[in-house]
Amino acid sequence: MVDKNKPQAEKRGGWLSRFAPGVRKIVSRRDTPDNLWVKDPDTGEMLYRSDLEAALWVTPTGRHMRIDAPTRLRVTFDGGAFEPIDTPEVPEDPLKFSDGKPYKDRLNAARKAAGRKDTMAIGFGEIGGVEAVVIVQDFTFMGGSLGMAAGEAFIAAAHAAIARKVPLVCYTAAGGARMQEGALSLMQMARTTLAIQELKATQLPFVVVLTDPTTGGVTASYAMLGDVHLAEPGALIGFAGPRVIEATIREKLPPGFQRAEYLQEKGMVDKVVSRPDLPRVLGQVLSMLMGGKRRAA
């Protein structure tokens, strides 16, 4: 017989709360974060997030997962210490573009999701004891697309390196030009190239680290203008994507085509370096290019 005088909450508690008072409260408490586990893109295995973070987001199978700009800067500089350099302001949505959704709305959504103004982040610090300016392209912001803000940031990074008399390191990650900015986006290919020429006129090194993916107008400009080109394992690097090329030439592409290892074999990449080893290798390369100088002159 049901006791109608019992509180409704007790009746809903079920057998577990009657068997062990307080257990239901413990079980229902949501202390576990929603992002505690990450799915391995290769095996489908669930990986513990803290383990992935400790491994710099390199999975047990060797897949180098994409990381954001703040993480990239932190793991590159000695002790994770660096001075952030502000990126310049640029006009927003100069073309009043809409592709079914206003460009300004897309920008605001991307900024909210990524927690940054645009795709580029710049830092100044030491890598293996060698001072350098590092600019990182963040794929999580609109696919790392090259627009006016990214172009201005690259130029600012180059000028900062010249002013400090230190090398410039660029981590690339992009799907290409930002179509919402039209020709203004394409102009950044020439503008960033000129900034590299300014840097080289002062005999300062420009080192590129190609990450997954580096494609489109970025590959056709500053990504291929370094004095030394390093790449992370398995990174997709090219202009047009492999599916577009196959559809155009109507032939099957070779295994590993446009991947970092394939490009190293063909001479477009100097060395493929695992993410945990990148700071050490970068430090060695920068020291060599700077003639063994550990600090700016």
C-alpha cells in the first residue's frame, strides 16, 4: 500500500536511495567535466584528456592533433614564458559580405568560440636560449583563413623581429584565403611576402613550421618562403586538396601525397619533427642561423 503522506521527492528516489541513503545524491552530482575524454580520430578509442595534454596532443598512434595558438606558444618558448605582442586592428567586413549569414556575425561567432580576435597570435621569448618572435596561425579560428587581420599580424611580427634583431618563426595552419574578404584577402599574399623580404634584407632568419593543414594561399606565399622548413608528422601541405587534384587529373595520387613525409622526400620540407622535439630542434636551427648568438645583439 502506498503511503500518500510521503514526500514526492522520497517516492522518486527509488530503491537505491532507500537501500543506501545519500548514494543517489553522490551518483547524481555532476562533478565530472563533459570534456574529460577525447576520441582518438584513428582508432576511435577514448583517451583521457589530461594524458593527451601531457603528450602535447599527440595520440598513442602518433597522430598530431591540432592545438590552439595559446598552447602552441606556451610549448614553444623556454619554460612556457613569453611576452605577448598585440596584433593590429583592421576594418571589419569592408565588403559588407554575406554568404547566407553576414560576415560580421561569423566573425563574432568565431571570436566567441576561439576566445581571440582573429587567427594570428604573436609572442616574443627564448627558444633554446635564442630570442625569437613567434607567430602562430590558429586553425580553430575560421580554419586559419588568411584575411586582412592575419596579414597585418604577420607584418607586425616581422617588424617586431626586425626591431629586436631576432629571428621570426611562423607556425602555419590554414585552409586558404578568407573568401568573405575577396581580393583584400588575396592581397595579403603579396604583403606578407614583402614583409619577409624586409626581414631578409636585415639578414635575420625566417623559419617556418608547417602544421596540419597548410593549404591554399598560405602555401602559395609565406609558408614556402622560409630559410628552413620544418613540419609536424602527417601534416597535410599543399595548394589544392588531394581530392580536387584527383578529380582534375583523373588519376590516383601516390600514397601519402601532400603529407609532410612525402614532401620531405621530394625536397620541399627540410625535416619532419615530432611536436615534443620541436622546441629543441628550433633552438638548434635558430642558434645555427644566428651564428651561435644566444641573445639579440
